[in-house]
Amino acid sequence: MTSNFKPGDLALIINSAAPKNIGKTVRLLEYIAPNSGSFMHEGVCFKPREVPTWIVESLDGSKSLFGGYIQFEIMVRSGPCRQQWLMPLRGDFTPEQQKAKEAEPCA
């Protein structure tokens, strides 16, 4: 497994076989190692992956993600995504101006 991600982390999709997924935030569920054999997810059998892959899900559990490769317009709650197409979302996302305001001493 990679040290950059762990199950439960949030990530931004930065590339996708289904372009409408680019820019969506997802939660990482399960790591699929390269060449680890075919795998089942939600009743669908997927071919072995040649690259590190994560099963990702929409944040609210809704069918807001687009399927890739074969059925681009099918909406899904979760599915596989190449690790290289994910950007980790960690840390403090408070805007810098807000942080500066909070750091100012009280008068």
C-alpha cells in the first residue's frame, strides 16, 4: 500500500475515464494492489489492475459519480479509480485570511 493514502481519507479526482468526475471529492474505501487479480465491487467483476487503484465513494453516499470506460452515463455511489488520478485532501483548509484574523490579538 502507499504511504500517501489510507482508507477513510478524502481525495480530489484530478483525472478520470469519465471526465464529469474530475473535480469531485471522494472518500477512499479500499486499496487494490497492481496485478492482484480480478475483484468484485457491488456485484460487478473488474479485471486485474496494472496500476495502484482505490475503491472510492461519493461523500454523501449518493449516486453522484459517473461510471467509466464502458458505461459513461451510469451513475454510481462508488467504484475504482487509479491512485495517480487522486490528489489527497488533508490538513487545514481554512482560508489564509481567516487564519490571520483569528491570530490577531484581542484589543
